[in-house]
Amino acid sequence: MGDLFLLIAVVETIFIVLFANYNHIQDLNLQIMYTNYNFSISFFVFCLILYLLGILAGILIMFKGYLSGAKQINSVKRKLEKTSVDADDSELKIKTLENKIKMLEVALDKALKK
């Protein structure tokens, strides 16, 4: 499945570069909103900037997903550790109670012999 996504990304990259290069003669006149600042940029550079910003956005979205997944894994690990500690405590309590019962049985036997 990963190879399919890689193939799609390569084809998309080739398409964007060819499309931008085909229209490189055209210039875009851009104006920053609410200002009088105008500038001209080639269509090829504009397409590459948009493409790189899209890649950056994709990386950030995937990083957010990775961090949330790691957070969930850590919470599950803590939960499992807590349950294992609780199980160990239960086993320790059972052994302690068994030892107390044995000691009481021995004390009862001694008391009955007297």
C-alpha cells in the first residue's frame, strides 16, 4: 500500500512540475490584501511554492497523528502496568493471608496439644 502512495506522489510531482514549466512564460501579478504592495512572480515559482506548502501541511498533519498515536500507546502502556501492579499486589496479599492461616493453624495445634 505504501508503494501505491509513493507512486501517486511521484506522478503528482511530475504533473505539477510539467504543468508549471509549460506555463512558465506567464507571470502572476499579486497584491497583498489591505496594502498597496504589488509584486510579480512567475507561474512556475508560484506552483512550486504551493506544492512545497502542501507537502509541509501534509507532514504537519501526519506528525500530529503520530503524536496522538504515541500518546494513546503510552496511556495503554500505563494502564497495563497499573493492572499488572494491581495483580502483583493481589498475589502478595493472597500469599500473606495464606502464611497467616498457616501460622494460626500451627498455633491452634500447639494450643490443642496443651
